[in-house]
Amino acid sequence: MRRNVLSASHTAYSGAKSSQNSLMPRTLPPRLIALVPLLFVLLWSTGFIGAKYALPYIEPFNVLFYRMLLNLAAFALLIRLFNAKPLTLSQKGHQLVVGLLIHAGYLGGVFAAIKLDMPAGLTALIVGLQPLLTALITWGSGKEQLRRLQWFGLVLGIVGISIVLDGNGRLGFSTIDPWALLAVFVALFAISLGTLYQKHFGAGTDLLSGSFYQYLATAVVMGLLTWQFETGEVDWQLPLILSLAWLVLGLSVSAILLLLFMIREGESSKVASYFYLVPPTTALEAWLLFDEQFTLEALLGVGITVLGVYLVLKRKS
């Protein structure tokens, strides 16, 4: 989880500068390099699964607080290893805002929704509408024109998610806590606005240094939220420890290193074209690991939504 959310969308890091990445491998065959964007997106899909494993043992804001503290320690080390460029005061301020949106708002909403028993597959599907909402926002602000195919994709996305929410079974609307729906839509709007904010104000920001300040803002917010609204009780069982390790090392650290590698190899622009795969991949993982069931109606809605996101992201030929 996107992660760390940095892995949520390449567009959120358009214009971001890569650090001196001499530690990155330089002799991968071109075919393997071409698979890295797909690996990046598939890695991102496991964030929802990590949350599902962790949350029976800890409250959502608290687990994110611990995760952000571990992220800060990891990225302080990475900044030294990669000799990352320090940020200006203005850049620090912008990255703190980005952290509030694409980490605190997005991850807080996602983890809260899953804690309230929203299926991981449905959570991934709803926040996977981010490219659609971002496209609508940019169109509404007059900054971008949408092609007919993109409009068709937007309509399909809305129709698809409506079918899923109205479906029967465990993905049905009647089984979902309204607070969980509110939380996941807060996450959707937060990641969409954060993506646009980073794209506008994050140009030239070193990826590692920027991530550190994003995590710093999120740690403060999550610490305040868990202190104010949660009990602070933690059951330190092995699944929680392994989940935290995966969320930090497998997502936050690995995703950033993959993104640095893609920036260097010129492959990062391809990440967005694979993001329509995140919801069905997460749904498959949740079915295999947690037996989250699908009705035929829900499966139809997932397929329509994924097609809609694909059409919005599809490049003009």
C-alpha cells in the first residue's frame, strides 16, 4: 500500500528527480527491465492484503503510526546511502502537504475501511477509481480535455462500481458499514487530490528526501489520531510483525527503489498503464488468502470498472 502510496501512482511523482542511484543494478536484460513496471504495480496490490493481515491485532491509525516511524528510520538510511539531494524550505512544505493527502488521508481511509470489515478486493476497486476522479478534476479545472474514449471509460467506471455496490453476497452494499464506505471514499479523494498536488508542486523534488517528509507529516497525524480516538492496544502476534515488516520493507522501501530504477531506465511512465490490474489482482489475492467471495454480479461490476479505468489511462495512439 499504493505503500506506501508512493507506489500508488506514477503521475503523483511526475517530474520528481531520482537520487544518485549507483546502488541500482545496471546490467539487467531489456526484457527484464520491461517487466519492472508490472512488478511495481503487482507489489502495490499486496498492500491491501498486508492491512488485512495486520488489523485483527492492532487499530488502523496505530499500525500506520508504527509503520511511518519505521519508514522514517528506513528512509533516513536510504537518504545517506543514495546521497539524496536535500530539499528547500518550500519543497519541504509541499511534501508535508502531499504526505497529509496521499499517506495520511489515503492510507488512513483504506486501513479504516478494512478494519470496518470492508473486503480488501472492494476497497482496492473503489480507490482504484483514482485515475477516473483525477481525470474529472483536471477536466473540470479546464487543464485537460478528455477524449471520447476516456469519457466512455468514466461512464463504465461509475456503472461498474454501482453494480458491485448493489451486488449480492459479501461484496454487496447491504453488508458494508456506511462508515467504511465513507472512509474509503475519503481515501479516494485524498489520493486523487494528492496526486494532482504533487504533480503541480513536486517537480524537481528528490524522491527519497520528499518521501521522508511525507512520512514525517503522516507520522504526526497518525500519532494524534491514535492518541485521540484509539485505545493503543496491540497484540504483538507473528502475523502483525510480518505484516509490518512487509508494509515497510516490501512496499515502502522496495517500491521506492523500483521507482528509482524505473526513472533511471526511462520505464516509470509505463506504471500508470498497468494500474487497472491492481483491483482484480487484489481481489484474487483476497479470495485465495481470505476466502472473500464474489457473486457473478460483483464479478461483472469488477470487470466493467477495470475496463473503464483502462480506457481512461489508455494513451492516445
